[in-house]
Amino acid sequence: MNARQRRGVILLVLSVLCALGAFAGVLSVIRDVNSKVGPEVEAYELSTDIAPYKELEPGQFKKVEMPERWLSDNAVTDLREIRGKIAVTQLRKGSLLQTDMIVKRPQLAPGQQEIAIMIDAATGVAGKITPGSTVNIYATFKAEDEKGSDQSKVIVEGAKVIDVGRLTALDADSDDRSRRRNAEAVPITFALGTKDAQRVAYAESFASHVRLALVGQGGDADVPRGDRTYTLDEDK
């Protein structure tokens, strides 16, 4: 082997060594990145705004991938978790879905039934009644004749709200009670036993107004028997 050949072999060996060094450097960088980022996992991002207390549907979310170590512990990684759930606040498009954004929709207990009535926006507790709220239901009745007195009655104590609908325009008609109502109302669905459902249906049909009183969380919804009916004469 002459001098030129030896130089060629040496250059070839050096080239191979440089290539191996570069390859090792790339592997080192990849290992470093993987150690800092880690494997990717699937999560879900809101593809649209979602109003509070509305039941969630799979079409409202899109799948995204992100490093597992950057994902919070309460992130939703399986859309089966949203079944029967509602949003607890206004959810914004582009937000990452997390378990503390949603709660289970209130369900009927054994022996209960759903009953929905329209509540005037001004005579209910506007914006404060949500699924899961506990309310007392009051109804006011006009006196049957001039000798009688108008009455306010507690018709149901501790009613559980399971759904709150959209603000709806009421149709005006010639009925006096309808004219007294405001122009807008909200359909509110309660979970009630048969007797209480009958009381609510009666009040919806014959009372001048039906009002809701929100019971504070952990508060007592019971009303003393002597306070269940009120007339203005009691304050004279």
C-alpha cells in the first residue's frame, strides 16, 4: 500500500468515526428530549363554546395529543367520562376539558318523577337556580270572593331542580293571569314525589304566581307549619 492509499484509508476511517459521532450525538439529543417531554397522550379540547348546565355531547370536543407530563391530573382523556354530565360554568372554545369543569346531571330517586313548569324570570331567582339546586316553591292565590283574603302558600319544601331550560318568550292572551306574567320565563324541571308533583301542577294551573325560594347549600328547607300560609291580615 503506497502513501496515497494509506492517506485514503485514514480519511475513510476518520469519516466513519465522524459519522458515528454525529449519530451518537443525535441519539443523545433525542434521549434528552424524550426524558424531558416523555410520551404523548390523548386529551380533548372544546371545539365550541358550551353554556352552563347544558348536557355534554361528544361532538363538542376534538381530540388532541400532548406530552403526558404536561397534562394535568384532572384532564379528561376518555370521552366516556362526559356521559350524563353537564357543564358547571361557561366553557370556552379551545379550552382543555378537565373533570372539575363538569358534574353529573342530577338524577331521579326511586319514587320520584320529573315535572317542568314555566317560572317567570322576575319571580324566580334569576340566574341563581341551577341543576342540583334545592328550592322551596311558593304560590299565591286570589281570594275566592270579596270576603276572603289573598293567600301565599308554601306548596313544596326542598324541591330538587334537575334541569333549567332556556329563557323563553311567553305568548300573551286574554287571560288575566297571563297578562300579569312577564314577557319571558324559564322552564324548570323538578324531581318530585307524586303528591308534590300534583301540588305543583295545581299551582301552575290556578295560582296567580308561582315563585321559587333558593335554599342555601347545607341549609334547612323545612318551613314551620304555622308559616306555610300567609295573608296580609296577619300583619295588621
